[in-house]
Amino acid sequence: RVLTAAHVVSDAMFVQVQRSVSHFPSDKFRARVEGVCHDTDLAVLRVETPDFDDIPEMKIADEASLPSLFDTVHVVGYPIGGDSRCVTEGVVSRIEVVEYSHSLRHCLALTVDAAINSGNSGGPILDKATQEIVGIAFQKLSGRGVENMGHGVPTPLIHRFLRAVDDGRPVQLPSLRCEYQVLENPSIRRRLGMVEGKHTGTLVTRVHEVEGEPVLLKPGDVLMAMDGHDIDCHGHVELYGRRL
């Protein structure tokens, strides 16, 4: 099986994979898409050939632990084409929710300062110390004044995707179908009847109705917790040992 990015195989009529020519012959092999999640920009391929049996499987880091800031990572891929793999090195710069350019969904992501360019998409981000996969490269920020900001899908989303594919369950991310605003202003919190030091949360400002799927939330509601995790007035929760 080959784990990659969804936008790498999106709209493809057929998919071929090729091993690094620095270690293997340059033959290409037909692969089929086993599963794809456009929300988190992940896809998994199945290569039906014994020629791949001698390639050792890489280990994905535990989903309950995220890398720490300043952890050194290696990004492996084929930037701007090429036949031999390329490795760049950097550190984990940030871990937060960002917009995924492929789906325009907001999801958790790693930010690394290792070079990520076109051709790195779908390649692993490896922890230098353990050589375990801590992310899958999928995009970089570009623009005036922006440097060394590449993003990777973190292990919680990778494990969730692979479990769903193996179990035959939907791989898409759920959605509350609502928009919200943070409640930094204490006057707004008092107006909503929230007790200072006791109540926290975010204000629902708009809901998106879908025919046949009613939304239980309504504008004016305050989201105070989700799945047992308290939501603070900035929209953050304590998860995986950090505030996200």
C-alpha cells in the first residue's frame, strides 16, 4: 500500500507508481485507489505486484502524540520532478488548524520550515530521531513575505483515514454546518448570560441548512464543549496534550 495526497490522484484516469531510480529499476507499476479523503487531502493506493514486496513498510507515529516544536524532521519527495528521491531537513514550527487548499476545509496540520515544493505532495514527513512518519506533506504557503512554511497532515488524521478505509466506513470529516465567532469580549459574554470564570465557549452566528438534514444548532447558541472537551472563548480545546 502507498499513502499519498488526495490531490495527487484526484481526477486521474489511471495511476502508476515508480520507485526511486537510485535504488531500483525505473519500471512503472499500475496502482488502484483504495480510498481517498478530499477533506484531509489523503489517499491510499494498492499496488498489485510482487516487486513491491521487498520494500519495507514505514511506521506511522502514534496518533495520540504530536511532535513537539523544534523537533527535527525530514521531508522526502520528488520536488519539481526528477527520478531520485530528495530529502530536505527542518523543524516543526507550529501545530494548529489551517485551511487545506485542496478541500477548503479547516483541519489540524503541522507547519515545518523544511522545503516543500511541487512534487513533495504525498511524501512523508519523518521524525529525524525515530524515522517514523509524523505527517504527509500536502501544501506550502507562498506569497510576498512568506518563507519556509510547508504543511503536513498529522498522524491523528492519517490514522483516522486508514481505519475508515480498512473498516469500509465513510472517510469524510463531519461538520456542524455552522459559523461562529469567538467571545473575547466580556460584555458579550454577560449579555449571553455566561458567568465569568465558569462559562466559556463560542457563539453560533449562522447555520447552513441541508434539505432532509435539520441542524439542531441555531444562531445565538453558545458552543461550550464538544465530545467532553471544553471550548474556551477563543474557540480552542485541550487535545493531544496541547491547546488547539
